[in-house]
Amino acid sequence: MSTSLTMMRGRTNLYGFTLIELTLVVIILGILAAGVAPLFAGSITTLREERATRDVVALLRHAGERAVIEGVEYRVYIDPEHDCYQLVRTQLAEKNGNTDGKENDEVTLRLPESLHFLKPEAAWDSTRESFYVPFAPNGSTGFATIPIKVDNGDTLRITIKGTWNRIEVESS
């Protein structure tokens, strides 16, 4: 009977792993995961920054399109102090007797925490005390540069070049 127990023990060792082997594999996998995790975290932050920049550009393009389609001036207001931006249909607000340019259905969009508007080179609205980019019904646009500072030190520049919604994004 002792021979059959030895044979059984021998067989189980041939087909399985020891606790030490399993522990070593788990430790190696943990070390690899710890090294790769920061790479993924950086990628996610970069994706958020790219998406936020695309969202600002999309809103600028949308404002230009709406101005032409509806035949009224639209403005995109940039608030560097609060890192937010708004789309406003100016003529409707004036028709409703609201002279400050604000609308009842205005939506304020905010940049993610890792991005910050710097002082833009754009028109200034003294009533709202805010910078803005105007979009006229004939398709023309005011020239403007909207710098966005990234927490990692990079600066993105959204440049609006005047006619037919020409918008460029540069990184520096």
C-alpha cells in the first residue's frame, strides 16, 4: 500500500504546479501590471484632452454653420477664469429684449480639470465681460486664437482664420 501512495504522489507532482511556482507567477504578473498601469493612465488623460479640444472645435464649427443656416449671428464665449465656453445666438436674445446677450436656454460647457483656457486673442464683450468669437450669417468669422494649457505643460492653440470656418489646432 505504501508503494501505491508514493506512485500517486509522484503523479500529482507531474500534472500540477507547486504553491511556490504559482506565487512566483502572481508576483511577476503584479510587477508587470504595476509597470504598465501608468502608461494606460497617461493614455486616458491624453484621450480626455484630445476629446475636449475636439469638442471646442466642434462647437466653433457648429456656431458657424448655425449662423449661415439661420441667418443670424452666433457667438462662442470663452471664459478663461472658469475654464468654460458657451454658444449664444445673439439676435434672438436682442429680439426678446435681453440686451446682455444671454439666452434662457444657454448651455455652459466646461473643460476637464487637466485643461485650462489662457487669455484668448479674440473680441471682448464689455457687457458680459467675456471674450468671444463671432460667426456672421454670411459665413465670415472673426480672427481668434484660443490657447489651452495642459497640466503637463503643453499648450494647444485653436486658431480661427476668418472665412468659412477655417479652424486649425496646433500643439506646442
